[in-house]
Amino acid sequence: MNILNKLYTLYGVTNHFRHYLFIFCALLSVVSFSSCSDTNWEQIDSEKVLLASSTSPSLDNSVQKNEFEKVLVDFLAIPSDNQLKEYIHPQLGFYINHKPGAISIVEHFKDLNEVYEHLPHLEPYFKKFNGKNPTNGEIPKFDCEVFSKEGTFYQVTSSFNEIEKGMEINEKIIEKNHSKEEKELAKQTDQKISRVVVLTDDYLEIGFTNIDGKWYMLWFNLAKFDCSA
């Protein structure tokens, strides 16, 4: 007699009651499995918003400054886009501001493969960077002809809002509608960006954030220094 039958005998459980007990346990298992395996895909955008709005562990400013510069040096030296993928957050992805015509457009992508699929002409921009020897200092000004200074510069920011502004332009100029979740994700991503980098040799602006001790690229602005009509 196995252990279960011994327990039945000990507590006087009848065969009739055992039958109903077995059915109850079977139904409970089915319900439990169903609830666990039923993924609510509609919540994915909300989960991204929550992740973007979460705060990263605070680091000492001087430590974070030195750490970021080292990360940026490595970032600029990547030999191909395979290494660049390490700087794209697997859940948040990143935003690109590009200019297919007279108006710049802000779009969100989950990874480089999605970029190459929808905007294949942008692929060369992610292969290699010309900028090097980053300097912590004021971002250079640009008058559509020359920069006020040449090189690679980065600075701390606490008021970044380029993504949200870009989406507003999308809606007003090209009449592209964005969902409430998309707008909130853009807003929270803006607030998360703490470092802005400008590469004058590449006519490029990049926004970074630190999440759980690792730096990620959230913003890739190809349109900021493009004055073509």
C-alpha cells in the first residue's frame, strides 16, 4: 500500500470521496496552468513604460563621470555593429531621429535588425564611428555650415526632451498618431537619458542612460545637424 492509500485509510477517506477529490485536483491543475501560460501581450507597452520610468541605482557623480568616459571610448572604438548591439537595451530598444525629406521623423526600434529591415539606407551609420578622444564639456553649436568646435564631446543632462518633442512634430506635421503608451514611453525615456554625446566628425548626437550599472544607447539623432531641405 502506498503512502497516499495509507493516508486515506488513516483518515477514513471513502472511495466515493476519493473520486471527487481526484476530479477537484485535476480541475485545479488545469486552471492553474491556463492562468500561467496565458500571456497578456497588450501589457507589453505598459511594461516598457514602467521599466523606463524606474530609477537606476544612484552612483557618485565623479565615479559615474569617469566610468562613462571609459565606456564611451570603448563605444566609439567598436569595429562593427555586432558590438554595438551590446549597447541597446533588450526591453527598451532605442529611438532614431532621421530625415527622409524636409521633415525629421522620430521612430522607435527594438534592435538594429529592425532598423535595417525598415531603413536599410541607415545601416552604414551603425557600422563604425569616426569620433574619438571624447571630452567632457559643452556641446558645440552648429550653424548649418560649421561647428563652433570640432571633436567628440559629452555632457550631463537632466532635462532631455528631444524624443517627446519629435513625437509631437510627427503628429502635427506628418499626422502620425501615437498611442498613450508610446507617448508615455517617449517621455520616460527622455527623463532617463543622463548623458548626451556629439560627434562632429559624424554629424551625430547620441543619448545614453545607466540601467542597473550598465550604459545603454537610447537616442540616435541623425537629423540634428542635417539642414538640407
